[in-house]
Amino acid sequence: MSTIDREYVSLHPKSARIFEEASAVFADGVTHDTRRVTPFPLVMTHAAGATKWDVDGNEYVDYVCGHGSLILGHSHPAIAAAVAEQVGRGTHLGGSTELELRWANAIKGLVPSVEKLRFHSSGTEATMMAMRLARAYTGKRKIIKFQDHFHGWHDYAIAGSDGGAGGVPDSTWESMIVLPPGDIGVVEDALARDGDVAALITEPTGAHMGQYPFKAPEFLHQLREVTERRGVLLILDEVVTGFRLSSGGAQVRYGVKPDLTTMAKIVAGGLPGGVVGGRAEIIDMISHRGDPEWDNAKRVSHPGTFNANPLSAVAGATCLETLAREPINERADAMAARLRAGLNDTLSKMEVTGVAHGVSSLVMVAFGVESEPEDVWKIPRETLHTAAKPGAGPGFKRGMLNAGVDVMGGRGFIVSAAHREQDIDKTLAAFERCLAGMRQDNLV
Ligand SMILES: Cc1ncc(COP(=O)(O)O)c(C=O)c1O
């Protein structure tokens, strides 16, 4: 057994025992593909701010941050109080509420391209609805997406993704066009060849939260120009970048106005929630018109038991109102900048080939490549994908956990406004220890 694995097993006996039981109940013993960690994942008990704890009593600086949904940190007092109060007032009122209007106004106040919107329960639902709205509005069938860009797990989003596509009917692929990202000529050619494209959807900083970055904002501006010229809708998937790259998301930071925006994670303040927002006439494809042919056949239907449920609504509204009032993004960005610089210093000091990069409060680590952080977009995707030694990602995840830090997947850090300088310094010390272990195990 490797050095890192030996320590991991010895530090987490209770997690190992619980995993045995969980393996009999859940596929892979986990409830989300990304939470799969070999030889077993850790079982967490509770969290506060930027810290969380596991069943063996170990403490972690958390950079998973609710898969990116917790920009205010865990259990922010205002959100916790608002949700607790709402639990006592009803968790589902089976009708419209003033809370959903408050939530919608908070979103509109931050994201100017959103004229109208509808709520969902997840980002997956949001991107599925955005694609359907685009098809209905344009009368065209196909959607362009980029290789590896993650838009959730519905049939259409799975096209061109690196996860499994079992169970997805072949007919789905006929309506999806998957292109390599970053090259506007490729997009131009695809649109010139095919007149049946309704929309193009993209992550605003490149695949997987910017793990495979393209040159933003230039590429986004090019996409906006080409799609507008060709009468194709631009969908910005701001599930991760929304309210993070700026209080108005990537589109405000980069000055790009999409036709539709998909949001989730931060938008619901750490509870389940999703949104499609954008041009009113597109969102109004959901509206009834009093014409039976439209209402019963052509309109886009939109049910969903937990759409805009009062708990998500109050958590989302409280979170976004806080974001509008306080320098939350600035705080998270400053901590991320300190972390990114410190990680790169540590890589140099330890003479490990790799680079920490990323935008705003998203920090990625790419092992096995040399680059200035702002030039990582120049590295071909295949090189970025294959440069690290086999097992480096999982080894990094386990090595950091051994040292008291939980990173997102094997690749990055999602920083919140609850992270403090001492958390960053502790993380950098953990990184140094982790790299030493990875070197011993021949992972770097
Ligand atoms: C860019 C992006 N879009 C969509 C989704 C899907 O969101 P959800 O997990 O809420 O279904 C994710 C999830 O990580 C995402 O990162």
C-alpha cells in the first residue's frame, strides 16, 4: 500500500466501516459520482464557515463548499435563521408565495440579462429546460455544446462528456453537436454546415469550472457575435460561475449578454434550486395564450413539485441580498488569489511540475504541465488531460484529506467568503505535506 493510502486508512477507521454498510445500499457506496474516493470516501458529520468534520473526529478546511453552492460558507447565520423560521411556517405551501417573488427580484437585480425566469430544483433541470425553450422558440432541433463541458446529467447534457453514457438513446445524439472548445472557426463552420441549430450552450470559463480553460472573455465575445449573426441562441451555463465570478456572474464580469442563463448552486443559498432566466419572449414560451392549439400542444410545459419551494426561496433570497450588500465576491477572490499564489510558490519550492490557475474564487491545480497561470488556455486539452502521472488526482485528494483539507474532486479548490488567511496558510502547509507524500508514492 502507498504511503498516502496507509495514512488515509489509519486516520479514518469509522468512515471505512460505514462505507462497508453504504456499499450494500448505494451503487459504488456513494450518492454522487464525484464523491467516490478509493479505497473509501469519508463520512462527514457537520460543518460551519469554512470548516467541516468527519465521523472519526478529523477537521478539514473545506474547498468542496457544497459543490460550489456555499459562497457564504457553511451554515451562514442569516441563512440558517431564515430557513429555520420558514420550516416552522411551512416547507411547501402548494401555491404562489411572496418569497418566490423576493427571490426572483434578487436575481434580476444582480443579473441584468434576466428579464423573466422560472425556478427549478437543480442545474440539470435548468439546462434541460433552457435547451427545450431554445428549440421551441427557434423551431430548430439541434444544440451545440463543447467537448467535456458539464451541464448536468440529463440525456442531452451527457453528449460529449467524460462520464458514462449508458442508457441514453442513440436518437439523442442526432440533436446534439459536440465541438472542441476555444476555436471560433470551428463554430462558424458548424453553423454554416447546419441550419437546424437552435442554441449553443457553454460553461463561461471552460470545461469543468475552468479546469480546461479557453481564452475568456475573447472566446465568449466571439461566440456572442457569431450566434447573434446566425440567429442562434446563446445559453450561458452559470450554474457554477453565477454570483461567483462577480455578483452578476461571468456575464457581468466579461460583459457578455446571453439570450438565456442557467443558474443553480449559489442561487439557492445552499439549498436545492435552479433557474432559467433571460429574454422575456423566450421564457414566455411557457406562458398560456388562451389558444387551445398553443396551450395544449405547442407551449413548453413546466411542472415540478419543489419549484421555488419556500425553503430554497428564503435561503436563495437571503444569500443573494447579502451578496448585493456586502463585498462577498471580493473577499472570496482575495483568499483565492492568496491560495493560487501560495500553491504556485509551493510547487516551485518542492520542484514539482504543475501550475495552479483559475478565475475568481475557482482555483485549479494541473500537475505535469508548466505554464504561467494565465496561459493555461494555450495548453491543448489532451496535454492537460494526460500530463499528470496516473493516480495523481486521487492521490492529491487523499493526501490533502490526510493533511486536513478537502479539495473538489482531484483537481481544485472552491473558495468562499468564509475562508480566512489562516485557512489558506493551513492549506498551503497541507499542500507541501501532500506533495511530499505524492513524491514518495511516485505520483508527481
Ligand atoms: C456548469 C454546470 N452546469 C450544470 C450542473 C448541474 O447542476 P446540478 O448538479 O444542480 O444538477 C453543474 C453541476 O455541477 C455544473 O457544474
